[in-house]
Amino acid sequence: MFDTSAPARKLVEVRDLKMHFPIYAGVFRKQVGEVKAVDGVSFDIFEGETLGLVGESGCGKSTCGRAILRLYDITDGSVVIDGVEIGHTPQSALRKIRPTMQMVFQDPQASLDPRMTVASIIGEPLMEHGNLSKAARLDRIYELMDAVGLNRNFANRYPHEFSGGQRQRIGIARALALNPKFIVCDEPIAALDVSIQAQVVNLLEGLQKKLGLTYLFISHDLSMVRHIADRVAVMYLGKVVELAPRDDIYATPKHPYTVALLSAVPDPDPNSEEVVERIILQGDVPSPSNPPEGCNFCTRCPNVLPICHHEEPKFEEVEPGRFVACHLFGDRKREASEEPETQ
Amino acid sequence: MTEVAKKSSVEQAIRPPRSQWWDVWDQFKTHKGALVGAAFFLFIVLAVIIGPYIWHIGYETIDIRARNQAPSFAHPFGTDQLGRDTFARMLKGGQTSVAVGVTAMALSLVFGTFIGVVAGYFKKLDGPLMRFTDLFLALPLLPLLLVIIMLFRDPLRAAFGPESGIFILIVFVIGITSWMQTARIVRGDVLALKEREFILAARSIGTPNRRMITRHLLPNVLSPIMVSATLGIANAIITESALSFLGLGFPSDFPTWGRLLFDATDYLQQYPERVIWPGLAISLTVLAVNYIGDGLRDALDPRIRGR
């Protein structure tokens, strides 16, 4: 089903991942429904690549990233990281696998314990895993601080004494401490200003080259994803609607939602910016606790077909390496004749 | 010049991270009130521990000819209606009062923090533990104390002797009736902290629950704990005096600050200084402890440190 000709090994395999949060209401706190934050997501990440995960706010990107690292107890599905199935492993047993997978968080202020020094923050993973002596641990901490471009003199300082970019570097150093193979970057640049964003992204790219890391890069910044990602997955309402190599998806987006999303990216060229045609989606995103029947996007899709309202589209490979979940593509070519312009 | 600068920066670079407690002490020193409070508290503690051995009049010595005397060189704080030296009784009474205050506070703090952290961190235990706390909050204090003391006074006296038996009983009674506020405050803070991203970050590292609590949660709930600790000492000293006043505490001839205070109220109009001494001692100790707590809270918070 998936692209087998890829040269690299699959490091992460996510199959039909579901993360539903129960909603309790009433006097007896009865479960009245669930928020389907992530509802059946499947993708692979190859060793050494960066998979960009994009989508609008609230579509389940961050939840997906956290669920893959099993920071939540997932509802259903399987996650295989480096050949180990961790989808339903109990948290206590996960401890041994944690060093392989790490995370860089969105808010560098909130993700660092305000009462700990930089040295103890970066050293925490080393304390938890491995039995380095005090001196060896300090050496490793300094090494990591060098790697992310932090002055060694900062080791005794506290997070509040740093700027946002420096704090994010501390977070990255902590994520690197255990020599992970796979790092989930959960909007690592969203809380930073533009000049610092570039620094942090370049740092992440440099580390990837040097250490052979694999990233899941979650972001809503489409231009940044275009810069850093090798392949891009687009999420809408808890589902991946399109997954394709970066150049293909930016050049010829297939899914109507991807088309609309990419048309919103501003173009730095004023001439082309004036003539560009924006696709303005009507209406709001449906509630993830009560998604529409059939295709999740059918309420807002400009090219909606009758079938979209009652049958859920399959997530299929329509061209080598390109996956789309839409009735306009894939096996269901019977309506291909009336395919509207989705270029 | 540049070489010197470079050299010093290299030297700095190899300076290992020093213990956090040095930073705390540096900051604590800058808080004048806390320093004075600490010095005064230390002075009180030393005075009540060493004082009775140095002061030449025993606290039980009755000199009936010298009764109801005003302060003089022979009796710096005067004498009471039986001619006992008030200064000696203040020193001896301070021993018990300070010991009761500190131990009862420590007991209620440890218990309250434990209940609060466990209730806040483990969702399943939250309901039962908080109902347990509510139960204690709803208990009427005085009848409870009466029952406890009636039930346990004699066995404890028999086991540990009259004074230490009562000491254990009083500390225990004050401890178990004053931990609820701490528990509620700590639980609230832990509930808020638990949702912060650094806890998630620690979980992504694989930090087990017990170290999550000791490394991340406890240091971050230290401020409210500190505040309730300082208030707790004052509360414990005062509760002890109330118990002594009701005749439930230490024997009537055994001095504590609260006991002296209540004994002196009978003579408030004739000899007002007798109320002033224990009152002053209680207030100043409580004030000193409050300042220490204030300074410690500031010193333990790295965001305030260095300002």
C-alpha cells in the first residue's frame, strides 16, 4: 500500500491512530460524547527525513504529535517507533523507550521548570536514563549547550533570565540529551518572533544533518514547513487529508482543503500577490465532537459531490508517494468526468 | 586587556554549577527583615534552651516573701502571686511553647502537603482525599479536642511521663486539626501546575511519578507551603495556650507562654506587665517567624532572586 521503493527505512509507522477525549456532563458526570481530536490518522516517517504536519488551529496537530509519543493514552490504533510497537504499552514500560523519542514544545516559557537551572533542566534526562557520574554529566551538558549555541556560562541561570529563542534552545538541548532518533517539534517556532524563527529552524536543520535526526515538524506556518520539510501532511478535523512530497504538494495540491490552505499563503512578490486568487472557505470548522457524516470537509468543500455527504473517502495513494483522502481522486474515478478545476 | 578578559571567561566557563542553596542564601541575606527575624528567632531558641541552666532562680522556686514584685534587678520580669520568678518561668515556658509550635507546625505541614500533593496529582485519589479533608474541616474542634484528650491523656502520661506525654498529645492534636488549609492550598496549586507544559516535558523524558512530585511539583508549591508554615507556628502557639487555659493542656504549675498569659489576665489591672511579657514573647516570635518565611519564600523563587 505504501511506497516501498523509498531508500530509507521507516522509523515511525502510525496506523489508524485515534485519540478521543471524553466529555462529561450532568450531575453524575456521565460521558455524553467525545472530542475526536485525532480520528484515524496513518502515516510513515522515514529515517532522516522531516515530515511537516500542517493544519489550522484545533485540527489535532499537537494532539497527534503528543499521542505518537504516548504522552496520552491513545484510544485506538498503533504506533511503531524504531521497530517497537508502543501504541498500548503501559506508561511504566515506556520509560525504557523514551530516549529514542523526544519532543520540543511550543511555548519555551511554559515547557521549562522555572525553579530549575539550565544545567539541571538539560541534565534531567541524563539523570533519569543512564548512570553518568556528576562530572561526566556536566561534560555532556556543556557539550549539548555548545551544540545548540548556548554560552556555557549560562548553566547556572534560570529560564526566566533568557529570551524566547534562547529558551527554545534550552528545550532543544534537553530533547537532544539522550541521543534520540525521532523528535516531535510541536510548533517550536510559533511563540518566537520572525528573526528568531529562522535561527531556531536553521539550528534544527543543522542538528538534523549532524546527528541524523528524524523530525515530525508540526506547524501552521506553511512557508516555514516548505523550507524545512521533506514531505508534508495536511490535517483537517482530526484526519490527514493529504500527504505528499513537499514540492509536489506546493506545486499541485490535490485535496480541495490543501488548495484553499495554500492559496492563503501570502506571496512576497507584489505583482503575483495582486493577481493571486484566494479560495475563501465558507462557514466554520465543524465541532470535533460532532463531525459531519461522510467526508469531514464536505460542509465547506467548494467541489463537494453527493457522495461526500454519506461516504467517508479513503486515504489512498493516487500517485506514487502522494496520498489523498478525497472522492475526487483515487479509485472513485466514476465522477472524474465532472471533476472541477482543482489545480 | 582582551587576553585577561578571555582568560577570565574561560575560567568562568569551567566553573561547575554550584548548589542552588548558595543562591538561596545569597538572596536571603539581602532581605533585612528576614535576617533580623532569623537572628531574633535564633536568640529566642538559644535563650529558652540554654537560659534555664544559666539563670540562677529555678522556675519552680517559691519565695512567698517576694510575691507580686515589680521588675527589679533581682527579678527582671518581676514575680507572680506565689513569688516565683517570672523571668525563669518565661524561659522555661518558652521551651515548651516554641517546641510545640515548631513540631505541631511541622506535623501539620508534612501531613497537609502530602495529602494535598497526592490529591492533586493522582486523579483517582482526589475525591476521597478531599472529602476526607472536608470531614476534618467540618469537625467541631473543641469537642474533638476534649474527647481526644479525655481518651488519650492517661495512657500517654503513663507511657511517656506527665510532661512529654502531654507534649506528644498536644502536638498531635494541634497537628491533626490544622493541616486542612495547607492540603487545600497545595492541592489547588498542584492541579494548576500539573497542566503546565514542563510537567508534560518531564513525562516525555520518562520521569516517574515520585520524582515528578519531588523534583517539579514540590519546589513549585513551596511558596504557599512557606506561608502556611509561618502562620502555622503562630497558630500552634496560640492553640496551645487556649488548651492550657481550658485545663486540657499541660498541668497548671507547668509554665508555657500561653499558660503565663492566661494566669496573668487575673491580675491585668494590678500588674499589667505580667501580661505584657508572654504576650510580647509570643508576638515577637510569630513576627520573626513570619519574616523568616517571607525571606525564604523570596529566596526560593528564582524569578524574584537577584532583584
